[in-house]
Amino acid sequence: MNTTDNLWVITGAASGIGAATTKLARARGDRVLMLDVDEQAGNALAAATGSHFVRCDVASELSWETVCEQVRSAGSPTHLLLNAGVQVAPPSAPLDAYQFEAATLEGYRRMMGINVDGVVLGLRALLPLMQPGGAIVVTASLAGITPYEVDPLYAMSKHAVVGLVRSLAGTLQRRGLRINALCPGGIDTNIIPEAQRTANAAFMAPAEIAEEVLNLMTTDITGKSWAKVAAGKPAFVVRAPGDREAPTR
């Protein structure tokens, strides 16, 4: 495997989209710093792919301080994937546990800490370490640009990060950095409610979403929300009101 100067930092890297992107980046010869709270899975994947794993609670400022120490020793990140995410209830919970009035305060705060604080703290920690030419992808969700009645609070959290990406893009572009939000539909990951895994349910594979992450890391377009609605169909831009650009890849 040829090694490039590219350095990826990936949150939620031990499973799902993060793990698939780690494998894809390593197959290209890029270096990867994997971040996750699951030490067993993270260390196993790091050993299998030749990546470096650091335990990180993305909702913790202290964890991000540790990450910054690791990043400084490795060099400037060229690719940042802020991907860690959860829903408001655990996958084993019945669907009515995801509803607004049923959600626990503990579940809400945990979800917001990971889905929103994890993006904000990650950007605050790593933006000063990135050089012009770098690219950032935030894993949002189709629930970040459309209603999601199953888990309204999850939808709220993903709308928040889409708004942040759209609003930060101009500032970051002046620094030579690009940022986009990837908004996929149902992905076969461990945050899917088990009650949604019915015989008729179709979920996209994390590996296909990882390919979309790579596409967004290499595009010149910035500040957009990209919907990925079905396997085999490329992601497309869902423009914010007032956005008159019509970007193409």
C-alpha cells in the first residue's frame, strides 16, 4: 500500500459509515486517525487496516484535547469526517420510545452531545490544525432536510448540523477549506431501530455511503447538503432557500 500525505480524522470510526470510510481511505494509501468510544472494535479495525485509533467521546472537550495532541504529532488533517451519531433511544427500544413525549432527558442530552456537540467541538478543535486545501464532511441525515416522524428530536439535531454547514461554508472557503453535509436515508448501521428492520425495509450499505464521502472530499463545491436517497443513485444537492447556485459534480 502506497502511503500519501493525506491524513483523515474520522469520528464514529469503529462501525458503520466511519468504519467503511476508514477502509476506503486506507485502500487509497491515506493515513487515518480513528475516533470512537468503542475501544474493542476501534482497536480491532485499526489493527486490521493499519490505522491509528484513539478513544474519543465526541461530546467531551477533554477528549478533543487528547485528540489534538495526537493530531499535532501526525501532521495537519487533510480530510475531516464528523460522523458519530445516535438516535434518541437505543435500537432495541420500541418505536414509540423515540417519540417526542416519550424521550428521556438522558437520551436527549446524550443524542445532542454526540450529534451536535460532537460536530461543534470537533470543528473547534481541529479547524486551527487544518491547512488550506482541506475538506470536511459532516454526516447529517435525510432527517436533516426532511421531516422524520419516527424520531423528531433526532431530526432536530440533524437539521442543526445542516444549518451549521451551510452557514460556515463562506468563512471556511476564505481560509481555503471546504465543508459539506451528507444526508443519507436509511443505512444498515447499528443506530437503526430494530423495529424498522422489517422484511420490506431496504437499507443502503455503509460502503456505498463511504464512496459518497470520498466524492464530497474531492469536490470543489462547498456548503451544500447532499441527499442520498437510494442505493445506486448518486447524492444530489438539496439547496437552501435563496441558494441560486446549481452545482454539478
